[in-house]
Amino acid sequence: MTIDDFALAATTNDLTREPEARGAADLVEFRMDKATDPIAQLEAYDGELPILATNRNQWFGGKARDAGRLDALFAASRFDAVAYVDIELETVRATEWLTGEFRGNDVDLIVSHHDFDATPEREVLMAIIDQCADYGDVAKVATFPNDPSDTLTLLGALHEATQAGIDAAGIAMGELGSHTRVVGHVYGSKLGYAPLADDESEYAPGQFPLRTLRALVDATRIDGDAPATEGLGDDVSTPSGLSLPN
């Protein structure tokens, strides 16, 4: 699966909910680390949307145990519906042979880096993106902003990476970074993430429900397309200080 422009992933731990994502999402991020019987769910999956498989341990913000985590992710990559696998930069550095194994199952790799405490300086962040791109098809970075200027650092790095021909994706986490989930595509981000409404798993602060984010992304496109705001309802919650278009 090639991402030509921008793809929105519906994040869920329950693949039976895939029909709810249709019409808003381009793919499903399946959080295996938060799922019950993830391999059984993949075996039973007959949905329309391609799957991005993610299986994080606690060191990277997930719930998977270290033992068997990568084996389960590799098993997931064998399913035809799985188009992408997300693997952390730190993991792939230690096990470089994994990239060839995953690609042997005809999946593309999103190599990701998470900083839950801060946002590195622009030069450092660019070096991280470059390293992710060395291993993966999409370089993903998620950082924590302690100041509004940190969000500009992230967006600037995404723009620079895009101008250099790198397929990159990025978000600033938390309430302060919530707007980067909306406008990241303007700066070249290839991927956005949004949970399905009422998903039983806990997801990061600052996230928008899927259809809200879809409408906000479409409303901020700069390619001449008419804004699409029909997904904005009265029942959606938004981060404090952010107003939705009418």
C-alpha cells in the first residue's frame, strides 16, 4: 500500500468494529498490545480497510509483554490484510534483520520514535527522522511539547523531511500538541491517527475521535478541495481552547 498524500488510521483494539471506520479512515491501526486474542482477530478479519499492526510494550507506551511481542507482530505480518507494521527505531536498531523478515511478508514498515518527555531540537529531530527513514518506508516521530514553540519544531521538521523526499509522519502529544494532528498533513505528514469513538482502550490525551479528525483534516486541506465538515457533531469532545468550525 502506497500513501500518495495522507492516510488517516482508525485506532482500535477490536477489529470487528472496522465497519464503523469506513468512509472516514483509510486504514485501521490494530493495537495488538491492547487487544484480546489479536491473532484470532486477524484470522477472522474480513473487513475492507487494510491494517497497520502495532504491538507496543510498556517502554514505548503500550501494554505488550516483551516475551513474544515481536513474534506476534511477525505473525500478524503474514496476513494479507496487514499492509503496514509499526516497529520502534530502538527495536529495529537492535534487530536489524527484522526489516528483511517483515518485508518478506510483503508489508511496509513504519519505523517510529517516541519521546514522552520533550521535543528534541530541530537538528536532533531531523537526525532521528533520517534514522527512521533508513530502516522504514515511513519515518514516524511523536514528541511531547512543553511549550507551543515545540509544536513548531515538530511541524518544521516534518516539512523539511518532506522537502528532502522522506515519507514522514509526526504528532506532538497531549493537549498542547493536539492541533498538530489536524494540520500535520499540511506540512507533509503522511499519517494521522484517531480512535474510534467509545473504544474501550485508553488512548493518548489530545486525540480526536475519528470522524471529527477526518472532518478537520478535510477542512484544512489547501489543494482547492471544498471543506468537508459534515463529520463534526454536537456530541464530540475537543481539547480545551480549540474551537471547531461551524
